[in-house]
Amino acid sequence: MPQEQVRWNDPKTSRYLNKRIPRVDGPDKVTGAAKYTYDIALPGMLYGKILRCPHANARVESIDVSAAKAMPGVRAIIDDISKTARFAGQEIAAVAADTEEIARDAIHAIRVTYDVQPHVVNTRAGRNDPDRVGDPAELSEGADPSTLWSQAAAVIEAEYYVPVREHLSLETHGIVFRWDGDDKATAWVSTQAVHGVAGGLANALRIQRQDLTVICNHMGGGFGSKFSAGTEGSVCGRLARLAGKPVKLMLDRYEEQVATGNGPDALMQCKAAMTADGKLLAIEADLWGTNGPGKRWGVAFPYRTVYNLPNIRTRSHGVSTNTGGARALRAPGHPQGNFLTETVLDELAAKVGLDPLEVRKKNVLRAVWREQLDAGAKGIGWERRNKTPGAVSGRYLRGMGCACNTWGGGGRGGSRCDVRIGSDGSVWVGIGTQDLGTGTRTYVAAIVAEDLGLPIERVHAEIGSSKLGQSGGSGGSVTTASVAPAVKMAALAARARLFEVAAPMLGVSAGDLECADGRVQARRNPSNSLSFEQVCAKLPPGGIEERGEWNRSLQQSGVAGAQFVEVEVDTWTGNVRPIKVVAVQDCGYALNRLAVESQIIGGVIQGLSMALFEDRKMDDPTGRMLNPDMENYKVLGALEVPEIVPIVFETHDKVTGLGEPPVIPTAAATGNAVFNATGIRIRTLPITPRRWFDALEEQS
Amino acid sequence: MNNFAWLEPKSVDEAAEALKQGGIALAGGIDLLTVLKERLVEPQQVVNLKSLPGMRSLEGRNGLRIGALVTLDRIAADEELGRNFAAVAQAAASVGSPQIRNVGTLGGNLCQRPRCWYFRDAEVHCLKKGGAACYAVAGNNEYHAIFGGGPCHIVHPSDVAPALIAFDAEVITNRRRMPLQEFFVLPSENVRAENVLEIGEIVTGVEAGMRPGTFSAYVKMQERPSFDWALSGCAVVLQMNGGRVQDARIVLSGVAPIPWRSREAEAAVKGRAISEVTADDAGQAAVRAAQPMTDNRFKVKLTANAVKIALLKAAGQRV
Ligand SMILES: Cc1cc2nc3c(=O)[nH]c(=O)nc-3n(C[C@H](O)[C@H](O)[C@H](O)COP(=O)(O)OP(=O)(O)OC[C@H]3O[C@@H](n4cnc5c(N)ncnc54)[C@H](O)[C@@H]3O)c2cc1C
């Protein structure tokens, strides 16, 4: 069949696809049978530990490992990881020992003297230092805003700040590394890219990519921070080689929070204007932020992929700081840019005196957002909102806010999937992707089960190994749209082979056969059928194996969404309690509606957490992170999670990823809801009691 | 953490002796474990108080008597205590999470070390660890003291202590008995310790007399509503007479290096009926002498509101 004729299965007749499919590995996860990297224990395995520089900017003058070397149980030491540290927490040396305790003691026994240099760890502190600020990235479109202020019905001018956030994966970064000979090895890695890590790590260890097997069957979160095995990965491989034994090196919480990536901050000074009829007129802004030691930085401001913003001048400045480097964090740059844009828009709407919902509908680029805004407004009960923010008094005040999002989520070529059918009727599907927590394994099995007409339990899906067919990293929400088409094509190819075998048995041409309910049957006369097993018994003795490649026509890029948040502000404590979130999200053909809803809910939770709690705090005097833990790096807890209503808004019948988009607009919608409730605009995230009382003071 | 010997003492005397020999007491271990892991202390020996008999009784019917090894969860759940000493039960219930309350003990809660992020960071050699400076002064002090600070600016982390002090509780050790208020010391008196415990001294329990006709409450302001420390908190005990406050104890948490008794707030309600107006006045009075640092101005208003809410709650009014 030509590629473009292949379609996703009609939901009217499908058994699994576009339905709610419980995760195939759910039971393994709740019973503990699922093995994460953390759970891997090999015979004779040692434990690795890394010594990190305590200073934010320093050069190693000398390093003395003799005391560590002399400790019983210490099997390998590396003392040359880096001679300079550009942030507190950078890797300097490492040890492998019989137990984790010995490894820790040995690290403690290594003596390093540092030449400590001055540091800067915050964007605000660094932005006035020309040596630390990169050349601005400028955006200039339409008329010069300075010629337009006088024509505007409303002009606002303010400063906004979104702090650095962490990925906070519950399973930390880490690896178990085993050499299987001089130049062959196996690595269990908590990663969102098994093939990518196989390439990168093999390169770092100077072996052939095909000689390194990377395995990640289950992982406890990555959010964009686990595309590479990191310094800890290559260090672990080296330790294992030196010691001649497998080594396990899992980072602890401190290491995870200082050294494995973060989502950059965004500081903005902005002037913006709106016309009397609610059209955005002009934006002029300077932005600063830090990606860590480098100077490249940028966020998605203004959010031109959703809104029509005609006259713009912005200058974005990257600030080099002595902090751990940024990594992609769920929709990199978007939650920040979205918060800035949607807050500005909301402020202007309030100043012009228009309904912020209507203003959004006027400024969006495409009709889909208008429809979604209407659907969301209905879901939350927008008419119940506070019509005049600030007019109501009392301790507890309620309000609503909204914001829109967009994302790509199209697939990428290069994925290869294999399906094997045994003559005993067994079905296996394998592809070298991984499950970042989104439910990949489940739809891989479901796609095959659907097209072969089998119960999902009959399909054994294998993912999470670089020995399986090529597939890309799970980032940019591209996984589903990259993987699912290849799986579908492999399933169809395998089915075609079955039909070839069954056709003469049933006396029907292969093109007139179908698979349903565990049988292969004539489409026009289903009673003319054979059981799946009967057909398989006639396959060649070794069964069959078919490969599927990515099929562009099964996927599409571009999604839209709109979210509505209702909050209750306790004006006496400054606590903001989310009451309800309605999240309208398009993702094309939802392969697994349950997983889609779960992604939306997860994104909203992370977005609320950004709005209310998350804030990496770097200390100017010491240059150290003040909250490298989960005590003071706060996140939304189970008790703070409100009612979340996901609305799956399907606009087409192709597959599009949506791992990231649901996190984008939640923080902005929450801030807008706080304003709607109280008339107080909080322009610095997170919205904590401190921000609340500071804003009250500023206002009075 | 360093390697240490483990002792399971059979008597308080044996435990006390071991503490004199460089040991450190372990109760639930919730706090001690993290302190050991960060190498903030490196003891020769860890003395497991849980191997001792006794110190586990809890009584709230004819006065309050709580052994040092009673878990916070038991304090929070005891009905009689909840009736007669409501603020204490409420304070215990506000601590951390169920897991922490199930394991953490009263003795450990009173003797826990501060949460100051400079103190907790092994790499920062602050005043409290024998260093030369309090890093909170020039650094980030958003969670630090607005009363009684200097030269170190920690806040005492206990929620339970202020509530007990509001009932004039006494603390009992293997050597002495004293008002719980006097158990805690300001950094200006001793920057290295938060209380007056001497080496070899063990808290065995707390006691407070019955206070008929009192109404009490504990209110805790948190950044995150579930599972968080007090940004600020307030324990209130009101002795009422004919609808008016005859006597009041108002003790603040999370704002000073020790549980902070606010005599100003107490004076503001004395002789008056509790209403939103009096409660507000008391809140204002409580913070009049506050000395916020660079990042914690917000705590001033927050604390005034904590006092206000606690008073209204103690008086049984809707808030
Ligand atoms: C994440 C987290 C959140 C928390 N949240 C709160 C909170 O919101 N509010 C709050 O009040 N507390 C909170 N706590 C603190 C917790 O309540 C205390 O750590 C706990 O009560 C300590 O009790 P423990 O029995 O585990 O003490 P341990 O950890 O065993 O001991 C703590 C300290 O007290 C000493 N000690 C213990 N018992 C005695 C004794 N009988 N005599 C003399 N010295 C003794 C020990 O030597 C040690 O120095 C939290 C703790 C954590 C880790």
C-alpha cells in the first residue's frame, strides 16, 4: 500500500487506539517488578562517587588522592576530570569502592587546593558586567514602538521575572557500567535517549558505537535533562575500566540539583501597548537570562506563534554566570516566554477595560484557539469570574485566568521498528526508543495489537535498548510522532505476510483479509476465518520478521491549547490555592486517550508548581545553591493538586506529540487568575507569600 | 557521615555517661541523620535513646505530661490533650508530614538543630559552626529572623515548643526542671547552641498544669500548605473571664532564634473581648518591634496576620 494511503485506525471500530489504554507496564511499576537503573545490581559491582568543587569559580592548584588511595576497599580513583570549575558542583575527581559508604569517605579524604576566583551566580548581578553579557539577539518587526505609544488606548511598563527552575527528576541521573571485554561494554543508564547515549558515551570512551549496549527499561523522569550520560557517565565507564569491575554511579539529590541542568530564568523590562478595541499594538522589551557559564540564551518572547504581534523591538541578552548549565526543560523557553507575553496581554486588557478572554480571541493567529478558548471558558464557567478585579474584599478571594499555547510535536525520520511473529503465534515488537514516563511502551504494543486483531497482552513490546532498531531521543515531544508511524508500518508489513499465508488457506485474496478478535478472516464474510495461531502455524519455522520505517503521512506537526485556572487567594497568608484547571489541548489523533489525559494533567501540575513554588536560589556571597534539596526547592505536593479537567481537542487524524505543550500556559493563567481575584498583579514567579506581601506593599 | 560506635543504653545514667564521652543522642533520628550526613557533627558514638525504658507516656486529662520519646503523631491524635491543650495538639499536627510525625519525637523536636541553609551547608563555615560571620546578613535571609537575631539570625524550627510555652510548660531533664521558655537561648548568649542543655543532659519530658477556662490555638503560615516549615506561626492561650481576656500567652514560631513570646500582643488583648479589631490590634502590636532583614520584610505582615488568625481561632470565631 502506498505510504500516503495508510491511516490511523477508525475510532468507531478500533479496540485500543484512540481509546483509554491502561499502561502495559503499570502493574510492574506498582509491584516493584520494573527495574530502574537505580535497581540494577551486578555481581561484584563497585560504587562510584564524584568529588565536586565547592567553589563557584575556581582552578585546581593541587590534588592529593593518597589518603583516599590508601583506604581499604577503594578500587579506582580518577583525579583529572577537570582542572577548572565554573560552578559550585563541577566534577573534579572520582572514586570507585566496594561500598557507597567507602566511596563517600574516600571522596572526603581527597585533598584539593583551589585558586578561588570571583563569581557571579545571578542574572541580576551579572547583567551589568559587559564581560558577562553576550551580544544581544535583536528582534525588530513592523513600526518602531516609540512612534506608537501616543496612539494607544493603554500602555504598560513593568519588570517581570521568571526564576531558574529545576527538572527535579525523582530518579536522579546515573549509570551502571560493565565492560564485557576490552572494547565492548553494557551500560544501564537513566536516559531519554538510549541510541543517543550509545553514540555519545562510546565516543567518550573511544569504543565503537555498536560495541556499547545502552539499556533503560524504565526511568524516573528526565524532562529534557537526560539526553546524554553526562560527565558521570564517562567517569563511571573509566572507573569500571580502571577497577576491572562493574561500577554503579547514581547521583545524590544535591548533585542532581546543582549539576544536571535546569530551565533558565528570564528577566524582562517591557513596555507594551493596546488599542481601544483590544488589539496588541506594540511591544518593546529588554530581556536577560542565564544558561549557566555560556552566554547564549533566549526564551520564546514575545509568543508570536499564538498571537499576532505587529510592531516589536526586543533585545535578548545572555548572561554568563557561575551556575550549572541549563538543559532543555519541558518546552524549553516556552513557559517563560508564555508567562511574560500572557501577563503583558492580560495587563493591557485590564487597562483597556476589556474581557481578557475576548482580547485573546481578537489577537490569536488562528481560529483553533478561539474554539479552544470557548471550550475552556465553558468548562471553567468563565461567566462566574470576578468582573472587576480588586473590587471585592474579604480574606479569601477567587478569580480566573487563562492563557494559550502552541508547540510542534511532529515526528522525525529515522525510526526503525521490527515486528516478529513466531510460528507458535507469539508476537514481538521492538524499537530502540524509550519510555520517558509518557507511556511509549503501551502504544507500541497497542498499535501492533490493533492491526493484528490481538489482545494487547499477546504482544510483547520491547523498548529501551540501543540494540533495538534506531530511534531518536525523547525530546521536543517528537517521540510519538516519530515512533508510532514506524511501529504501524512494521505491524502492517507483518500482517501482510500473514495475509499472504492465510489467503490460499481461506481461498480469498490477501487484499480481502482482515485481522479481528484473534482471527484472520475474509472482510466480506467474517465466518470464513482461521484463528491467528492456525495461520501462524503455517509460517516458516523461524517465524517472520518485518521492519517498519517512519511514515510521514501518519503524523503532523503543530498543536494548540488553551488553559483556564481558577484560584483562591488567602489574602491574609498570601497562599494561592488552585481550585480547578481546565486544559484544552489539541494533539491530533490521540493514540491512547488515557495517556494523553495523563500528560495534560502532568503538565498542568508542573505548570502550577512553576507558578507557585519553584525557584532555584543561588547565593550571591557564597556562590552556592541554597536549596539543592526538596525541602527548600519546593514543588506542588499531592495535597495542592486541584481538580484538573483535560479536554482532548482533536483537530485532525494524524499523530502529534504533546509531552510538552500542556506545561506552557499554566503559570501565566495562574498569575492572571490571582490578578482577577485580587486586583494585585504579581510579576515575579513563584507567587509565594513573600511575593504577595511585597506586591501589597508596592501597591500601597 | 563519619564512622561511629552504636550504643543501646539500658538506663538514663548510662546514656548520660556515654554523651559525656563524645556521644550524641538519637531519638527518632529525623534530624540527627541529616546532621550526620552533612558532617555537621562527627560524634564518636551514637546513643540510641529509644532503647531506654520509659519516656513514652502521654497524659492530657489532669494536666499535660509528655515523655521525650512520645512521637508527634501521638501528641496530635490524643483526644484529651486535644481538648485541654488544643494548641499543642494542633502544633504537633502541623509538623512536616505524616511520616515525620510518625517517627519524630517530642524530645527531638525541642532539641532539633536549625534549618538555616547556611548552617546546613557543610561547605559554609558560619558563626554557629565556629566561623566568623552569619552569612544570612549579606546573603539570602528570606526565611530568617525578624526578632532576636544577631549575631546569628536563625529561626527556631519547632512548632511544638511555642505551643507548650504558651501553656507555661516546664521541661524536665535527667538533672533539672525549668520553664520551657528558659530552655532556649538566643545567639547573643550562645551562638553555638539553641538551648541550655549541658553535655550529658537528656530531656526526659515536659509538663504543664491544667488551665481551666482557657481557649487555645496554634496557627502556622507556610509557603506550601502541605509539608512545610513555619514562615511564621502563633500559639495563643487565652484565659477568659466574662467574655473578656483575663490573661493571654502569645508565642510566635518561625520568626526568632527561640520561640518568641510577644508580651506586646498579650497586652493588646488584655481586658478586651476578642473581635477582628482586637485581633488585628494584637497582630500590629506583635510586630511593632520587628527588625526585618533585607529579604524578609514580608514576614512582618505575615506574622501580624498569624497572631490575628490565632486569636480568632482560639476564641472560636470564624476566620
Ligand atoms: C523534612 C522535615 C520537615 C520537618 N518539618 C517540621 C515542621 O514543620 N515543624 C517542626 O516543628 N519540625 C519539623 N521537622 C523537624 C522534626 O519535627 C524533628 O526533626 C523531629 O521532631 C526530631 O525528632 P527525632 O525524634 O527524630 O529527633 P532526632 O533527629 O533523633 O534528634 C534531634 C536532635 O535532638 C537531640 N535529641 C533528641 N532527643 C533528645 C533528648 N531526649 N534529649 C536531648 N537531646 C535529644 C539529638 O541529639 C539531635 O541533636 C521536620 C523535619 C524534617 C526532616
